[in-house]
Amino acid sequence: MAVSRSGSARAAGHAAVIEALRREGPTTRTELERMTGLGRKIISERVQELLDKSLVTEGELARSTGGRMPRRIGFRPEVGLVGVVEMNVHHVTLGLTDLGGQVLVLRQIDAEVSAGPAAAVELVADGMIAVLEEVGHALDELWGIGVGVLAPVDRRRGSILPGRLFARSAMAGWDGYPVRDRLHELLGRSVWVDNEVNLMALGEVRSGRARGFSDVVFAKLGPSVGGGLVVGGRLQHGKAAAGEIGHLVVPHDEPRPCWCGGRGCLDTFVNDTVLLAEAGGVHGSVAELSRSATAGDPGAVAVLRRAGSRVGAVLADVVTLLDPSLLLVGGTLVDDDEIVLSAIKAAIADEGISVAAEGLLVEHSHLSDRAGLVGAAAMVVDELFSPAVLGVWLDDGRPVGRLDALVRTR
């Protein structure tokens, strides 16, 4: 399974070409030289090898800069399938994408996170097989599976962060659970796992509103609260829990005890259960609460405006610290809800340092509930086309059945 030094250099060249094509779209060999820093001979060889493996295509003519007109080289996202999974509090969304993150099919199945990880992962495995059968694909057509979970992740092991972090939450029993290894046992495919909000941020950066932005904060509001951070164009993980805005303290309010052991955490003020209780228990869901507010119900408006102000007060500190260009908000609390978004903007303007708050774009997530699934696909494809992994499977033309030992060591 080891790759020689010359093989590593070759794989690095292939990976650089693929990365440029995924990032910039179809382009010429000359432009690939500029984007990758590789010489003309190396680019010619690597492109031809990728053409031979049907991973790229040679398409339309580009404008000539002298001499004959060159042809554009493009990545072929349709050659492989990726399974994508997003675990939530009361359901699991799963589906298939191509290698470009284009969602081909989605299904949602009921699954209570409080029932424990073993039951949830078995439902995911059964659901993935059912979706493949439904659309006429076989399991061995999957190049990999990306999974987003409601927890910090040990990404090297593909497991939930160990410890007793969730002992007082609905995720009791998930600590240290080997999501990657168990799903691999059930499906026999390579699996990568990350926090679901990290994947939402990654999805927006690759295919959504955040594309082209270097510094982005993504806030998920509902059913629980979480965040993802992109700094310098790269998704940030820290040791494991970068972006956990749900456990930053809300200023100006009497602290409430949180399941994490802290007091005054944002999640204790704006999760779905708390908001519905504040509204008097007359609404069955946050979506219904939002509809009532839009229709002019003063009680519903007050609940949502107060929630937005609390979120904005916390995010004002995040904005002051990181100075991002774009803040995206998604989740059940803010789906197309201008009341909450306006309150967030006002609180950031009032409480954030002016040099960071001025010029900051604060918008709804464009990909909405698909952001995490698009991000899960991007995570898998990033790994598949990284030099270390690509060098293992490129000669075969597809990674299926080639990566198990290597993935377990990354």
C-alpha cells in the first residue's frame, strides 16, 4: 500500500491538477501550469494520464494566445458516486451526489439521536442501501461516504470525541463511538466523518454563497446551535471543537445551566425546545412559530426578535475576534425569517467593534438544509484526491476496495 517517493511526486502532480480543475472549472494546459506551478512537460503528462483514466475530459476550444487554439481540460464529476449523511436530533438525511457535490437523490428517515449511536448507524446503512437500490445503483459504485454528526469529532479515527461530554444531553452514549469503523463494517466502503456544522460551512464555501470568500462564519440555529469557521480559505477544526458557538455565554441575561456543565450558553436560550416554551407552548414547531410571527402575532414576533438579539450579541464577539467578510446563518430558526436575521444584524452593529461590523455581510445560507450534504461530499472528494490517497488508487482508475487500510491510518 506504500507509495514510493517518485510515485508520491507523480500523485502530487495529479492531485494539483484535479484541485485546480475542481476549484476553477475547465481551463487550458497553459493555465494549469500557472495555477499549479508545474512545468509544461509535467502538466502534459499528468493531464494525459488523467484523460486515460477518464477522470478529466478534453472539451471545447479556448481562445488562442498565439498558435493553434488550445482545448479546455475539465474535471469529470459524473464518473463516481458519493454517499452523504447528515444526522440530526430527530431524523437522518442521506443521499447520493456526484464528485462535484451535485445532489442526485435525497431521503429523510426518522431516527432519534437519543436512541443511541448503534441504532442510528444501522439505520444509515440500511437507508443507504435502499437509496442505491431505488435509483438503480450498486453499493460497489460508491467511491466513499461522508457523514456529518451532531458532535465534535476525532477526525483521524472517525469517532465521536471521547469523554463524558454528552452525559446530560440527548446524545448520552455517543461519547467515543466509532462511527466510521462501524459504518465501514456494515457497508464495506471508505467513510469520513466530521461535525455537521463544519460540513455546512464547507458546503457553502465550495458550492454556495461563501464561494470565493476567505474568512467566513457559519452559524446553525435550530434545533440546536452550532458553528463552523473558515479562516484563510480553510475550514478550522482546532483540536476538535472549533466553532462551538452554542457554548459561548449570552451577555445581559441571567445565566442558565447548560448540559455541558457551563452556565449562560447560547444553546440554553435559543434551541427549539426553549423557544417553543417561551412562546407559551401554543406552536408545534419553530416553523409554525415563524409563520405566526410573519402573520403579525406580537408574542411570536417578540420571541423571535429576542432570540435574534441573543444570537447577535454572541456573534458580535465572534465577529470582533475573527473579522470575517461573511456571516451565514442557517437552521430551523432562521430559514427565510427576516425577523431573526434583522435582530442578529442589529445586535452585531450595536455590540461588535465597528471596524469588524462595518461592511460585514450577514445573510441566510443559500444551500440551507443541503449545505451539510454538499459539504460531506466535498470532504470525501478532498480526501480521495489528496496526494497520499490518490497515489494508492489512480492506476486502478477508481478507489473502491483500495483504501481501507490507508483510511484507517489517516
